[in-house]
Amino acid sequence: MELEALRAAISDKFMDSQRWVVMPTGQVKDEYGTEVYKRGYVNSLKKVLFS
């Protein structure tokens, strides 16, 4: 259940619904360019979930 919650948190569907953008560095920004999550956030979760 916890892993599914993490997958959902970084899914394209969720990011789109929040109008967030994932940068190549794994940083997440909102529609105004404000940082939501620091660099490495999405990339590190992907490593944990998919490796």
C-alpha cells in the first residue's frame, strides 16, 4: 500500500492534476515556477520504486 502511494505521488496523472512539472533534475515546480520539491525528489523515488 505504501509503495502504491509513492508511485501515485510521482505519477504523470497526479503531476498534471496539480499543474506541476518535473524537471530533469527530479525537482518539481508548480505552474508559477515555484519549487514544490527539491532537486532529486522524483529521481530518488523512482530509484527506490523501480530498481
